[in-house]
Amino acid sequence: MEGLLRRHAPQVLGALVRRYGHFDFAEDAVQEALLAAAGQWPGHGVPDNPRGWLIKVASRRLTDVLRSEEARRLREERVAALTPRDAFTAPPPGAGRAPSEDDTLTLLLLCC
């Protein structure tokens, strides 16, 4: 069975990359499909079309990942739109803290 999986893995990866265009996500999805096959096939038998089975499982996993990434991106864009522009930039040096609030000397004395 290992030889069968090794033989089909590059073909499955190629099919997913051609279809979806995301090599890194496709590679992860193929690995997950191979793990699923290694777990299922010994007990249930090898399907009639193992390459098709692997493509289907990997494609479903990849679709889930792409949907999750899209949802994450939309959440981040919503938060960014609600956050004031000033929150993305650092304050100028010395702004907002009085010299007495500088903890550098205190930390130096605590460490030594």
C-alpha cells in the first residue's frame, strides 16, 4: 500500500495545484489525504480508483482550509477597518511617558 500511495501522491498534488494554485496548502491537504488513506484503507480495502479518492479527499481538505483562510482574512479586515489609524503607528520617542516612568534603570538593577 505504501508504494501505491507514493505513486499517486505527486499526481494528486499536481491536480490540486493546477486546480487551486496554492502549492503550500495543496501539499498539506495531500499529506492529510495520505494519512486518511493509510488509516482507512487497511480496514476497508483500497477503493477502485485510489487516485480519485485521494484527489477528492485532498480537495475537500483544501477547500476547508481556503474557506477558513478567507474567513480569517475578512475578520482581520473588519477589525482593521474599526481600528483608528493611529493605533497602527508607534508613538514618537518620549511621547506619553514621563522620565520618572522609565523602567529601564529599575530593570537593570533587578537583573544585576
